[in-house]
Amino acid sequence: MLVRFRLEMDNLIVHGEHFDCVTIDFTQDVTREDVMGFSKKWITSRNFLTSRMNGLNKVGESALTIEKVEVEASYKD
């Protein structure tokens, strides 16, 4: 299934440089199990972002949105 991920982070430090806000928005083809596993890790891991993103030293607030993308079938005449 096609899923849209949107990660919003506020008050972060990357390689020693401060950023007020960073948004990462992407669409990926994943399975339902992938989404459930990712969601569980997001909820249960205290340092989920800093342990996975190179150079990310600190994040103030963050929010993750995951939503299924509906794809319309295209028809040929």
C-alpha cells in the first residue's frame, strides 16, 4: 500500500547547528506490517529520532503523521 509519512521536528540541533523547524514529507510503498512496526518503535523508543538520524543531536518536539494514500486507477480508452 502507498503511505505518506510526515515528520515535523521543532527546536532541533543537527551537527551543532540549531533549526527552529524541519519537516520531512515523503510517500513510500510499504506493507501494513511495516507501518505497524514503525509506529510501535516510534511510540516506545525514547530516542527514536536521534538514534536513527546521523548528526541529529537534539529534538525539542516532534510529530509523525502516517496516512494511506488512495490511488485512483487510470483507464485507457
